[in-house]
Amino acid sequence: MSALNLTLLIVDLALAVAAYRARKVGLVVWVALLVGVFALTSKTTFLVFGAIAAALLLGQPLFVLMGALGTLLLATVSGLGTLSDLTVVVRKLLELASKEVLLAIPFFVVAGELMTQGSLARRLVDVMKATFSWMPGGLAVSAVAGCVFFAAISGSSPVTVVAIGSIMVPALLKAKYPDDFSIGLLTTAGSLGILIPPSIPMIVYSIMVSSTTPVDPTDLFLAGIVPGLFIGALLAGYSIVIGAQHKIPREPFSFATWKAEMGRGFWSLMLPLIILGGIYGGIFTATEAAAVSVLYALVVELFLHKELTPKKLVGVAEQSMVVMGSLLVILALAITLNYFLVLEQIPDAMVAWLKAQDLSRNGFLILVNLLLLVVGCFMDIMSAILILAPMLAPMAAAVGIDPIHMGIIFIVNLEIGYLTPPVGLNLFVSSTLFKRSLGFVIRAVLPTLAIMMLSLVAITWVPAFSLGLVQALDDQPPAATTTPVTPSPDAAAPDAATPGRVKSLQELMQEAQGGSGAAGGADAGAGAAPRVKSLQELMEEAKAKAGDAAGADAGVEGAAAPAPAAPPRVKSLQELMQEAKAKEAADAAPATP
């Protein structure tokens, strides 16, 4: 045992003792595992296991674990052992500044906080209630519709649960809907915040897979619309069934009330239209859309609705900074760990392993869905994207799955992870917000969780759900263009490949001169190549050397000249000039004896 390994073992044991204190049984189990790993595996495995165990036992946040793992692996496996070598970690952190799409995340976080603290969410819910309350289960349907619309504003699942759930759950309970149904419905519908665009996890996913299978976040946004509406429709159908079963009283539809609420909620309804319409209309990018959403929400809440006070603005800033601070640090250190994976070609090795298994496309989809469902139970969505997306994306591409379709499958799986214990974030948010035990919330989401599973199957095996809109836009005929196209030689002279094309040039020249001469016609009848004769005649006329002898010699010379087989005859003009001079000298030679 080396001194370094012994020192590391002592340090890990000390950390374990400090963490467990009185938890003696857990300490014994942990020490036994650590000693077994130290004795039976390599130093790297021991270091990685020790770092993970120490971080978990000490209750360290995720970014500490990410940073420790990334640094240890780069130092021990990749050979970047010196401080100068490890500056690559800092460089990877600085690379985040070059990712423009990353700026969309803080903007959407701030916009969500502004709308939660103001009245945009409440006015949106009032519009939905006036629209759907006449239906069986209409109030529950309006809650789902409110989550769908608010998800298109906030981009965050927990924010959607808080903003819409805090308004709608008390209203559902007052209308005599069952407790478990009300809480389960809003807990599940709130998860649509990460599927219906704009979506913060979609932005993070596009960043993390950019080194292997680049995906435009705008395409992911577009691909998430139909799956999000599909899940929303299933939840609305479930609400109608429950409303009919329990004979929940309905409110008659009032056009005057609907018109009044539409007027009050006009600015709330316009925000998703402006954001999504601007993105897909080409007016601004996803990042610019996030900035527009902040400015829009701020102007509407301050000057039109007048719901935000300076004190509330301070709270918005504080909450946004807390969320963004933790998220950006985790993302930065996860990119360091991702750099190690790319450096050691681990995604490539996994793709090679997958090909060796000879899995079919359907076999891979089954495997990846099971994996992501399990991962969603134990890991939050950001961690899963940061760790698994760079490895699974190239594997999916290797078996022929469209990168955009794979991104939606990934997001839907981890959307379900928001609802599965022990780490389902929406479960804890609902437990705290609605003051119910965690066990009660878990039981409450079981029916809607089954609906989510059914949706996952449909989205996985019917790619049109994800790719239909994207392909529809891509297949649009391109706009007419007036840009001139440089013609090819064949296009300029369609018949240039045939030797007879130059003859037609002669004909045109003869027509311009009023017809061909008698000598030219006799030579043509004698079988001479007409193209050479015609060009020489034009040269002789230009030099004022026409005559019977010159014409006859030209006919003889023309007969001797081989017929060209290649179209680029223009180059032979100089040759013809030289031949004309040679013929003149030949004509003068017999006249001297």
C-alpha cells in the first residue's frame, strides 16, 4: 500500500466518522464497502467511490460532487496531474461565456418569478375558468389549460406548480373535487413546464449534446409542442371523467363573463403568442425571446396591471439569483466532467459497445426508456441531462434515431421523474405547498402517472408526435429567388457537344452577309469541312484578300483539315489565322518559275 493511498484512506475514514457520528451501523457498512473497493479495485475506482461516498455522507451539494469527480478523473485517468494541466477546468468554465443560448436560462427564470409575484398567472387562470367551467369537470380542465399556457411562459415545472397550483387547488377543493385528484392533477400538469416551449431543460440538453449530436434548441422547442398538447389533452379527458363520475356542479357559460375575463387576461394570453410567434416567425432567437419575456412581464406588471411593488421586485431578484447561482455552478462543473468523458472517448466506446450488442432500434428505445425511468427516480432532471445526455445522444444516433426525437424522449422520461420518489421534485413542492404528507402526494399522482406512462409509449413509438411540426416547416417550398445562376458551357450552348453546332454559326454569319459565295457552295458539295472554310472566308474578307485562287486554296486546305470532335472550337481561331498566312505563302510559291 502506497503512502498516498494510505493517506487517502485515512482521510475518507475521518470524513465518514465526522458525517455519521452516532450512526454506527451505517458507518460500519460504509467502511466495509470502502475497504473492499480499496483492496479489490484500482486506485481510480477507489478515489471515485470515495469522493461520491464522502460527498453524499457529508451532505455536499451536487456541484461539489461534480467538481471533485471531474478533477479526480482528469488527474488520475487523463494524466493532467499538475496545476498547470488542471487549468483546463477553469478554461471549460470560461467556455460557458461563449454559449449564447445559455443566456436564455436566467431570463426565463426571472420572467417566471415576475409572473408568479404579479397577477399574470391569476388572470390567465380566470380566463381558463370562464372558458371551460361549463364542461363536466370544467374547473379541472381549466386548471390543466392554465398549466399548459403558463408552461409556455415560465419554462419551469416547479414554477408552474406553484403559480397555477396555489390558485387552482383551493378552488378545486371548494368545488368538492376529491383531495387526491386535485393535488395529483396539478402536481402532474405542472410538469408540462419542461415540455411545452420555452423550456429550460431543453436549452441545457442542447448545450450538453452539442459536442456529439448538435441540436438547435429552437427545433426542440417546436418538437415539444405536440407532445405537450397531447399530454394536456389526456389529462383534460381524465378531468372530464372525474367531474362526470362525482357529479361536480357546473357553471353555465356566460359570454359577458368570458368577454370580461378575456379583456382582463389579454396581456397574459399575448405573452406566449409573442414569445413563440417571435421565435418561429424568425423575429428573434430563443435567447432574445427570453429577454423579451422579462421586459414584457416587467412592463405589464408594473405599468398595466400595477401589481408589482418595489418590495416584490427585490424578492424577485433574490429568488432568481438563488436559482441561477446554483444552476450555473452545477452546469459549469458538469461541463468539466463532460470534457473528461469526451477526452477519454467514453461516448465513442459506448456507441461501439452498443453496435457490438446488435440491438435493434426498438430494442434500444426500450432499454433507454427503462434506464431513464430508473434514473428519474434517483436523480433530478438537470443532473440526468448533464451526465447522461452526452453519452446517450450519440448512441441513439448510431441506431438511427433522430436527435430531436431522442431529445423529446429524454425530456418526457425525466418529466415523469418529477413525479416518482424518492427524488421527484414536484412531489416535494406539492407536499410543501399544499401541506400534505409526501406519502399522500405520491398516492395522489398514481393515476396521472399512469397517463404519463401511456403518453411516453405513444411519443416514443410514434416519431410524428415530435418531428411532425419540425418536418412540416422544413418541407415548405423555398421562396422564389432572383439570384442569377452562372450558366455552364452546356447550358449556354445546348448543342455544343455536337460538331455541327459551329456550322450553324457559319449559317448565321452567311445570313448576316446576304448568303454564302459560289465557291463556298462548291467546296461544301465536294465534301470539305464547311466550318473551316467559312471561318477562313470571314478572315479573308476582314483582310480584303478575297479572290478565286484564295477561295480554291481555302477549299483544298479546308478539305485537308480534320473535322474537330471537341466543342471548344473558339481556341482554333488563332490557328486559322496562321494557316491563312501559310496559304498565302504557298500560293505565291508556284507562280515564280
